[in-house]
Amino acid sequence: MKEITIISGKGGTGKTTIVGSLASLAEGAVFADCDVDAANLGLIMKPDTRESHEFRASSQAFIDSEKCALCGRCQDLCRFDAVLDTSDGGYQVDGLSCEGCGVCFHACPADAIEMREVVSGQWFISDTPYGTLVHARLGIGEDNSGRLVTQVRQKARELASEADNVEVIITDGPPGIGCPVISSLTGTSMALIVRSLAAQPFMTWAALLSSASTSMLK
Ligand code: SF4
Ligand code: SF4
């Protein structure tokens, strides 16, 4: 099974257009949209969603006001300023600021803080006129995009290996050089880099690709 990953240094270079063009030419392919922060392959592939799943990869602190002894320790220790005062003199956690580090949970003397898993996004399996598409949507302000990319790729590989007539996975990768890009490239068979005509730091790409442990990079 071969996997072709299409990436670029910046958004708007035409990755998704190229993936869409390959989709119309390929016979027997599974598609993975790994640009989970701004997935748009579905805009041109007309997906009919077959399965939808929650993506849970992080946790948040929640304060039980009935148990809270109002000592203020959690607020003093939280380095993300995620513990806010409430109007009645208590404390509550701001979900957008909480990084789920668990410091407050371990430090609370009243056992009033619970760490709960939260839904960070969704991933989907869809039928398209060109083949099966695995895609995802990361929630607003959520991180862990690299893990969501890994989830999308794993499912695409599973579906491709179960199918009789699939010989290639075509992956629409994210732009840039960050965590989701590395997750999209690791172990791929080939990478196709789409460059805009504007100058780009090609050496950065060379360093990234060599660190991504691609098995058959062309
Ligand atoms: S550390 Fe625990 S008891 Fe103290 S204010 Fe925070 S939640 Fe309340
Ligand atoms: S889990 Fe960490 S980031 Fe979240 S409120 Fe507690 S100390 Fe702050």
C-alpha cells in the first residue's frame, strides 16, 4: 500500500486542488484530509457521511462548588490563569484557558476538583464519487491536532487494507511545519510539496522531511 501526502509551506498554494485532481484520476484510492484545523477537501469531493465519531484527546478541570473550601490554592497555582472568581466568592475553571495539566487537581486540599475528558473535535468516514474519504474537524480553540491527524491516517489505512481494490492512500496534508504536518508525513511513501511562486524557506522543508522518518520519500 502506497501513501502520497500533499503538503505545502503555507496555506492557499493549491494542495486541495491537486488532491481533488488526483482523486478524479485515481482508480482505487482512499483519501485522508489531514488539514484538520481547516479541512476543505470535502468541499470538492461531495462527501456523504457514513460514520461520525467524537475525538477526545484532552481533559479539563471542573470545580465542585459544594466541596470547595475556598482556599484559592488552585487559582494561585494555575499558570494559565484558568481559575476565575465567581460573583458569589467562589471559583470556576474557564474551559478555553484550561490546558488540562492537572496541577489544581493534585493540589486541591478538599478533593473538590475533577479532571474530565472533553470532546475536542469529530472525525468522519464518508463516501464520495471518487472513493472513501476520512476527514475531521478540530473544535474551535482546541489543540491536539497532531493526534487527530494520526487518527485520520490510521482509519484511512485500515479502510484501505480492508478494501479489495485500493492500492493507494492520497492524503491532503496541512500547511506549515508544525505538529500536524509531521504527523501527516511520518511513515508516508511519498511527499508532494506544492510551492507558491513566492520565495519560501526550502531549507526548513529539507530539515523537516529528514526528521519525519519517511520511509520512501521521493
Ligand atoms: S484548591 Fe480546591 S478547595 Fe481550594 S479553592 Fe481550589 S477548588 Fe476550592
Ligand atoms: S488543569 Fe491546569 S490549566 Fe486547568 S485549571 Fe487546573 S491548573 Fe489550570
